[in-house]
Amino acid sequence: MIFDHLNNASRYHALHPDFALAFDFLKNQDVTQLATGKHALRDEEVFALLSDDFGFGGREQARLESHRRYLDIQVVLAGTDYMGWQDIAACQNVTEPYTPERDVIFYGDQPRVWLEVPAQHFVIFYPEDTHAPLATAEKVRKIVFKIAIKE
């Protein structure tokens, strides 16, 4: 997991060849005018999901999840998101098994760490990072970049 401010995004370009593509998309778009929904950057290998919704209501309602095919770059554009984190090796309670179509597993375990993620900050979650996004009651505008894991 990586947590940082968008001003520092270029520091992470070397970690994955598609990080620059995602962060450049943010720089070159007026995200305040961008429609919510899915935006393809490179077919199904790199795409963005823009949402403008209320969170789940708080930490008690948030659920840990993980992915196998994609890593996430979750960028908060407006509002403050609260996200939980736990190493996947520590999770013992799968509540919804892996669904390939949605690329998600849900867990009943509790996050070990909570992050307050304000606007202009991002969190990168790898497949070994379970995460519980939108653990807030407020409205959050965010963009989640899905980047395919290359084997």
C-alpha cells in the first residue's frame, strides 16, 4: 500500500509502467466536468471508475476487499474518504469468495489501519492489500484506476 499527495505522483511512475498513464489522465482531464462511470485508458488493461457518491456510513459498514487481476489507485477528488487496510495474509474470514467477473473477494475481518484520505491524495492497493474504501457518511468524488497485473 502507498499513501501520498498527488503532487508526488511522479515519484511512483517507476513502480509500474502504467502508473504514468493513470496520473497523466488526471493532469490532462478536467475531472470536475468528467462524467461518472467507466473511462477506458487502454482497453481492459487500464481504466478509471469515476464516482460521486455517499460512503457506506462509517467504519462499521465498510467491508474489506481484495482483487487478483487489478491493482487500484484510489484518488480522492473532493471530500474525505476513510479507508481501512489489512494485509491479506492476516485475513481469515472470507464472506464472499472470489468472483472473476467482478475481480473481488470480500472479508469479514477488521482493518488493522485506518487512513483519512482527503482530496488530492491517493492510495495504491496491490493484490496483497485488502482495503475497505468509503468508510464515511459524507459524499466523496473519487476516481479509481484499475491497472491489470502483468504476470
